[in-house]
Amino acid sequence: MPQTVYTIYIAASAELVWQALTSAEFTRDYFSGFAIEIEPRVGGALKLLAPDGSPHITGEVLVWNPPEALSITWNVGWPGLVETLGGTLVSYTIEPAGETVKLTMTEAHERPLDDHILSGGRQGWPAILSSLKSLLETGRAPRIVLQPPLQMIAALRRAGIEVPGAPE
């Protein structure tokens, strides 16, 4: 299963990091206005709602071990995406590390994917995790402006996947 792994150290308690990963109150601040809704149990449903309230990502909780481990399926709601590219698994581990916690986020795919397709997540996840760190350490999530992931959009279109709202 191809993986992308990010590790970041956050000066906060494991419980606060867990809360930030699993509550809409926090995710809206550091995830560009997106809000998570998650049933707190293995088998529970996950939704990541766009700022307009529409579901953008859906999934299922596979591991729920507060405040140490969370694994969720991560299905972007673009027509044909999961059928064409296969499923995605997003996992977080939270470990004590002195005065901080070590947050490791893994994005794994069930099929090999072109680097151009992976470029969107590789651009977005560092910004999301950096914003999370800033929010928990300073009380403010900076607005990080990213350019649209044009390589990813082009690669998805070549695969026959419609990317709603993407630039032409």
C-alpha cells in the first residue's frame, strides 16, 4: 500500500491534539473551513463538510483509540474517484515526546498512484498540519494560501475523473 507520512511535534497535550483532530470546532479553524463530523467508535461514520456544509469526504472509523490512534477511510466525493483510484486510509498516531507530542499522519492508498495524483495531498497535508500546530500552540490558525494542485487535477482528468470546481 503506497504511503505518504508526515510527522510534526506540537507543544500541546495528547488529549488536545486528539480533540483538534476529531471535533468540528477545531477543524474549521485549521482545515480551511472544513468541519469534521465523526462517530466516536470503530465502525462509526466520518464526514468532512466543506465550508458550505456539503459533504466533501466520507469514510469509516477503523481505529478509535483516544488519545493515541485514529484510522479512517478517506473517500473524496468526486464522481468516479474511488472506483478509479481505489480507497485511501488516513491514520494518526499521537505519542508523548518530552514537552510536546509527536503527531504522525499517514495517507495510504490501496493501489499504486502516479506522483502527479499524489501531489495534491503532498501539497495540502503539510499546510493543514502546520496550521493545526499553530492553532494549538498560539491560539490562532494562520491562513495558508496554496495554489491549486494543477498536476493532480490534470492527472485526475486524464484518468477520467471530474474534479468539481477545479480550474480549467
